Amino acid sequence: MSLWEYANPKKFMDWTAPVLPWVAGSAALCLSVGLIWGFFFTPDDFRQGSTVKIIYLHVPAALMAINAWLMMLVASLIWLVRRHHVSALAAKAAAPVGITMTLIALATGALWGSPIWGTYWEWDPRLTSFLILFLFYLGYMALWSAIEDPDTAADLTSILCLVGSIFAILSRYAAQFWSQGLHQGASLSLDKEENVSDVFWQPLLITMIGFGLLFLTLVLLRTRTEIRMRRIKALHARARRA
Amino acid sequence: MKALLLRDLRLAIRAGGGFGLGLAFFLIVVVLVPFGVGPDADLLSIIAPGILWVAALLAALLSLDRIFALDFEDGSLGLLATSPLPLESVSVIKAFAHWITTGLPLCFAAPVLGFLLHLSSDAYTLLILSLLIGTPALSMIGTFGAALTVGLRRGGLLLSLLVLPLYVPTLIMGADAVRRGADGMAATTPLMLLGVITLGSIAVLPFATAAALRVNLR
Amino acid sequence: MPDLGTYAFEILMSYGISFGLLGALVGASVLQSKRVKVALQRVENNG
């Protein structure tokens, strides 16, 4: 019995079916607790005023936008090395979730930037990197939808994901080199003194967990859909042969 | 290896091979910009480095889909895959041929067009240098994109969507080197980083390109 | 409802956009999942 057995499509469907509602439920719970706490029961920041409430959407969305790509990278590697179909499908399923998170991070960032930095958009390295990440997601999804044969599509998108990851990191540092940023340094690292204060940190942590669980829920759900779609295709093909 | 390179060059130069098309495109884009932003010489000289680099990038993009498409259609790519020459080398040679037919002419055409855009006189050497260092990366990345989309019937548009985000670091460093030259600052750092990108692309991407080709030839 | 002061527009907009996008994503995923489930059942019963 190895871990990889859970990646068998049939096994995957069997174990995700009972797990999914629990994950979805806890995502909903964390999100509502975190967001309600953050929105209604936190004080205003003494410098940023009430705009600090945007943090409960902006930071978790940005976090998940990057983690979704990381997950796609790992899933692509697993597909290329071990040829588990579920892994390729999970990468495919994660892309739309990731692009939505990127959009949310960009939109809330623009809305947050307008009162604090006095502009909706600035070619700040982090903003630029997210825009580039958005383009990478677009290309990745376009490649998936352009290729008919599922195995070819999985192979090519995996290769693109690997190369894209290298270039995404390169772009991030190139952008840093190219323009000085408006973003503050790290504010969530564990050992810094200038971190955000606990009043904001506690609900933020809960929303971050909530966004993570939401991502997991959506990826599981979408992967299940992809597996079913694959099965329909296979059954059709079998019927045509018979 | 040499035979393949010569064959590719000959095919590109022959009529309909697209040689010169990229150059003409480069010229037209650069000429169009002043019509768009107005004839103000000061403004043009500020944006000239960026315009020249973006136009070079678009011109390099134009001929990418021809790198593998013709060979894929007539089956010679399949022959190349079974030949003793590994596909990794094939992709490097293809990228090199693409660079000679588009990147290299661009390097020499750019100073002439820089003149049209009132590029600061200090920046010419850096313009040529940065293009010489940077355009091989454009060709190599483009070859990778072409390998990904070679099996698709209408891959051209998708190819640009895939390749353009990959061009971002090269563009940033290249244009920055020229801009620093125009401002009279030292440009060694961006040039060296540009070299890093180019060498890194040539070191890594042939393997990815060959892998993509193998998938598409399956 | 907390007092949002002068920034009410930005805050409400960002919550609105985020919930809109997330809602659309969740809705689309659930809808697609249901449709595919029904389609698969139909194919399996026929075959």
C-alpha cells in the first residue's frame, strides 16, 4: 500500500467523495468566520484607516495565486515522472482557480492602492509580477484547450508549466531590478518586529486557511469533473469501436 | 549538423521563406510609433530604447511558427528525430538559423532606426550590443514555443500568447541596458544579466524543446 | 455595519468584486460537476 494508490482514478473518486463535503464545509466556516471577524470586529489602522479591511481578501488571494501555480508545477512533475492521469487533470483543474485568485489579488490591490498610494496601478515589481503570472495562467489554459488529444495536452502543458515557472521567477527578479517598489517589505514573516499587529493577524490567518481550503475544495471538485469527463470520452470511444 | 544549418538558412532565404519579412516588419513598427505619439524629438528620444526593443521582439515573433511547421508537415521532422543527431541539437540549430535570419539583421538595422527616433548618441553601441546578446534568447525561447504548438493547425496566435510572457525578462534587461546608455550610466549589470538569460535559455530550453517535439511527433 | 468612512467605496468594491469572482468560479465548478455527473450516468446506463 503506497501513497500513489490514492492517485488511481477509481480510488481517487472513492476517497474524495466523502472528504469533499467536509473540506467544503470547513472552507465555508473559516471564510465566514475570518471575513466577518475581519470586516465587522477589527479596528481601523491608525494610518490606513478602514482600508486595512481589504487585507483579508488581498493577501490570501495573492497567496493562493502563487500556491496554485506551485501546485500545478508539482502536479506537472508528477505527471511527467510517474504518468498519473489524476495528477495531470488536477493541474488542469487548478488553473482556472489560480487565475481567479490572481484576478482578485490584482483587483483588490488596485482598489487598495488608490487611497493609500494615490494610484490604481503602478509598475511596481509585485504588481507587475502578478500581471505576468496572469498572462502565464492564460497561456497555460489556452494550450490545454487548444490540443485535442488529452495525453499530448497533458505532456505539453506540463513542459510549459516547468519552463514557465523558471521564467516567472526570472521575471519577478527582473521586475525588481527594473523598478523600485511601493510594497512594504515582508510583513508576515515570523521574526520581524514591523509585522502587522495581532488584531489584524488573527482574522487574516483564518481567512488564509479558508482560502487554502476553498482552493482545495475547488480543485478536488474540478478534478472529479475532469475524471468523469475523461470517462465519458472513453465510453463513447468504446461504443464507437463496438 | 552543419548541413542542417545550411539547409535551414537556404530555405529561409529562398522566396517565401520569410527572410526579410521580419526586418520589414521591424521597420514599419518603428516608423509607425512617431505617428502615434507625435513628432516631438525629446519624447521620442526618451522612448526610443523601449520602442526598438519591443519592435525587435515582435519582429522575432513573426517568423517563429515557420521554424518547425514546414518540416512537420512534409515529414522531415520525423526523419530528423530518427537520425543520429539528437533532437536537442536539432532545436539548437533551428534556433541558431532563426537567429541568423532574423536576430542578426535586426541588430544591424536597429541603429539606422534609432537615428529616426532621435536615440541619444551614447546609446548606439549599447543598442547593438544588447541586441546581439539578447536576440539569441528570443530565438531560443521562440523555438521552444514553436515546438509546443507545432502540432496545432492554427497555432500562430497561441504561439504568441505563450511566448510573449516568456520574453519579459529579456525585454526588461535589454531595454534597460540601452536606456542606461542613453542616460550616460554604466550598463554592465543589465548586459551581464541579459547574458545570463541568454546562456541559461540556451542551456535549458533545448531539452524542453526536444521533449515537446517528441510529444508532438508521437 | 462598521463605519467605513471615506474609503467605503473602495472597500465595498473590493469585497463585491472578490465575492463576485469567487461566486462565479464556485458556481461554474458546481454546475459543470453536476452536468458531467448526469451525462456520465446517462452514458453508463445506456452502455
